[in-house]
Amino acid sequence: MVPNFVQVILILVVAFMAGMEGILDQFHFHQPVIACTLIGLVTGNLVPCLILGGTLQMIALGWANIGAAVAPDAALASVASAIILVLGGQGEKGVSSAIAIAVPLAVAGLLLTILVRTLATAIVHFMDASAKEGNFKMIDFWQIVAICMQGLRIAIPAGLILAVGSGPVRDLLNQMPAWLTDGLAIGGGMVVAVGYAMVINMMASREVWPFFAIGFVLATVSQITLIGLGAIGVSLALIYLALSKSGGSGNNGGGNTGDPVGDVIDNY
């Protein structure tokens, strides 16, 4: 597919917003499921990009900034892989290759993030100087400049990929042998599993495991739609909130340990 001028502008806008949201974290445009879906929406490739975004989201669930360690850049991985998927023109068949490409892109985005944050340290000194002068307009100006740098961190690579064009991208994807694409698909699936396992490991507790087991079993029932699974999830969340209010409030001297389900069980 060759995006027209309007689609290119919209893709760059999405990329710019994804870059800013990587820092602002207000509307979550940097999350893969949102960034890929928006690019698919503006290019007319909604279904393949939605599948790509959902799969990358499972991988990104295990990415988190811990202390001084910065997580891989989900924004660049999402935007760049979605653009490559669109330019490749393979539809859903190209999702596995796009997922495999997304992982090294996330690492490359990490280097760009460190570079931009290093440059932003100079802007902090400019803002300090403006604060000493009581110039609030300049403080706001430098704040906007720093945020726009984060947006350009994703928009510029996106523009470079678009400048390469669909022809070279399509030729590159078509020249990939079957053993490589199949291996990338298997590797991408393993990365998804590892990312989800990391999240489960962080959330593991005696209250969460029963809900996970219920969801795992229900997900195997093909007759239940996503809407049905969502309704069940909301219902379980409401049950959990109700238990959290009654946890530790028994008359048998049970204490509130912070584990709602565990407190209720202990009191009974």
C-alpha cells in the first residue's frame, strides 16, 4: 500500500502523539494497542494493525521502568512496525514479521529515549534560569520544547520509514525465506508468552490466582465472545471490590492484612 499525502500526515501526527505520551502518559497513545490501531484506522488497514497492536501489547505488559533502568520503547516499536506492516501490503500474513521487527525497534527506541532525555537536561537549566527571572512564559516554552522533542523522537523515524516507500519494504518482506518468517512467528509468540509471564509474576498473590485460573479456563470456551469475557471480568472485579470492603471487618478479631479475599477467608 502507498499512503496518500493525507494519510502520511495523519500517521506522523499519531507518531508524534505516541512519542509525547511516552512521557505524559495521559491518553496512552504510546500503548501498542492504541498506536497500531490508530495507524491502521488512518490507512485503512484496521484489522491487521489491531491484531499487531494487541499482540505487541501482550509483550509490552512486561516492560516497565524500574529505578534508573528504562524499559524498551513501546511507542517506536508500535508505530514503526505498524507502518512496515501497512507498507508491506501483506495484511494479516505480515503480522508475524512485523512483530519480530518490533522487538529490535524497541531496543533502538531505548537508545533514542536516552539521547532525548540527555538533551532534556540542558532544557532544565534553561527553565531554572527563567524561573530565577520570574519568566513563567519561558518556563512554559521550554516545557513545550522538551515534550515536542519526545514527539519528534518517534515522528522522525516514522517519516524516514515512509520516505523509503512501500516498494523496498515489500521487496524486503517478500525476499524473506519461509524458514525465517516461520522462525520469527514462533519467536514472536514466545516473546508474548514471556511478557505475560512477567506480568503474572509481578501480580502473583493468593487472591489473584483464582481469578487468573477462572479467566484461563473461560478463554478456552470458544462460544464465549470477547464481550462476554469482558462482562465476566467486570463482574469479577466488582466482586473483588465488594470483598475488599468487607475484608478484615469480621467480628472474630481478624486483622486487615491488605489481602481482601485472604481476610474474608481467614475471618470465616
